[in-house]
Amino acid sequence: MKQVSIKDIAREARVSHPTVSRALRDSPLVKPETARRIRQIAQRMGYRPNAVARGLVTRKTWTIGALVTSIADPFTAELFGGVEEMANDNGYSVFVANCCADPDREQRVLRLFQERRVDGILVLSSRVGTLHVPLLTQLKVPIVLINSEHPDRFVHSVMIDSVTSARTAVQHLIDLGHRRIAYLGDRLGFRSDIDRFAGYREALTLADYPFEPELVVHGDGRPEEARRTMCRLFELPDRPTAVFCYNDLTAIGALRAIHAHRLRVPDDISVVGFDDLAVASFTEPPLTTVRQPKQMMGRMATEMLLRLLTGPQEKTQVRLPGELIVRESSSPPVSKGPTGTRKPH
């Protein structure tokens, strides 16, 4: 079936094809009634704009590049839903590049975005802002960071307030009566881990609790490594009664390790995560965690990028609050009484 062209519409409407082109671009040079009639004819004939031709006229490709650490990460997948929704609603396509935290691959992906002449870039990879500041600057396209490094160098960003959110999560455990609270973090040096560890320290300081370095261990943000790392806490003479985890995937690994040691959650040890992934309410027991508004973050960042495409904008840095979601994985600590029975502290 032949694709309908602007010339076909012009012939049907008995106007010049530049008039049709202007009408379809909502140009003020075309009378409103004429433009309305042309759009009706275009719709009836099944006209679909040619993206390549439109790009030649507007000098835009109507594409956005999204650089992510791992598309397999449930957090990224949920956040990307908001990105794609906002982009599609505004006529943009999104190229997603999975960099797998590989610096060389990140460089190649950014060069590929440059070759494809994407109109703007969303960075969902925590390391990219740190390692590739010069290259990102050379690209000369609008860039918005989502929970990524260097929000000050790239002045447009959408982030969760990890420090305050982590402090709230640890304060929840303190309010329950826990004194020995561990932090199971991420050893890869992401900004989000640094901020969440800072929130953990702040909560301890505010409660006048001593900081105990032996209660801090690091995995890689994934369940299997968290399971192995968690075992180091069980080797302590006085194991923690609660653990705050860098993210929900880490918390899932911690839960597995606790069950493997024939301990119970939350009776023997409470667990709190961060992200509120869809799976968090289906763990055993359901996970207490900090909810990040993932889809909202994706939509807000994409909307911010689209505004940048219309011209320079003032510095925009959005920090969204997390929400503590209390489920069954956290409760007051218990200890063995004189008769061997268990009682609350």
C-alpha cells in the first residue's frame, strides 16, 4: 500500500504542498479554517509524518538516548516506564543502551548517541557522571541525570533524597528498640550508597549511638553477593539485631542468608530495604523498605529534558522524598530470657 505524502494531501485539498506542510506544523501563516480542513483530509487519508523528513526540516531526530547500568535491574525497568510514557506522549522515541557498569562500554555508547544525533540524553547510570564528565560535555546536547553522580556539573537532575530517606529508615529501627543496627551497602562507590550510608550515620548520631565499623559490610547491590556478605555479620560475637540494606535486591539476599542460618525475620533480626520494588511485598516476610517514586522520577526527568530542547533553562535539581513502607520484616528486637524463652527487649 502506497504511503500517503504531503503532495497527495495538497492535491486532494487543492492547495500547494508548502501550505500542507505549514498546516501540519500548526504554522500561523495558514488560516485556521484552512489548516483544520487540511488536517481532516490528512487524517482521512491515513497520513503518517515521515520522521526522517521531519528531522531534515526541524534539525531534530526526535530521539532521546537513555544510558542505564542494567536494564535487567527491576528498579531501572520501573523507572524507565515513566521515561517511555512521557517521551511517547510527546512524539519522541527512546534508544536504551545497557552499559553493564563497564567504563569502555559506557564510552562507546555515548559516542554512538553522538553519531545518531540524539536530541538529548538521560543518564540512569550512577557511574557515568563520575567517569565521563569531559565526554558528556563535548556532546553538546541537553543532559538530565536520574539518581546519578555529579548533579552540580550537569545542573539538571532528578534524585531521591537518599540521606533523609535512609535516616528515616534507620530511625524506624531505633524507635523499635534496636541498638545494634548493621548497614549492608554497595562497594562500587555509587553516590546513592554514599548518601544512604551518610543517612545511616546521621540516625545513629542523633540517637547518641556509637558508630561500630564491624557492623558495616558491602556487597554489589545484588542478592547473591549480599547473601555471602551477610554471613560476615553472623560471625560477630554479638550479631546485629537489625540490618539496613542499600537496596531491595540486597535485602532479598540478606533474607536468604538469614533463613539459611535457620534464623527468623524479624524475630532474630529485622531487615529494611530501599526502593520498594514490586517484589518487596512478596518476600517472606514482606519487606519493610523506602519507596522511591520510580515512574514519577522517570516522567519528571523526561519532561525536564523536553523543556531543555526548547532552549536554555535555569538550573533545575529536583530531590524527591522517599516514603517508608512498614511491613512484616521489622519489629522490636527479642532476646532469650532466663528460662530460654524469647521476650521483647
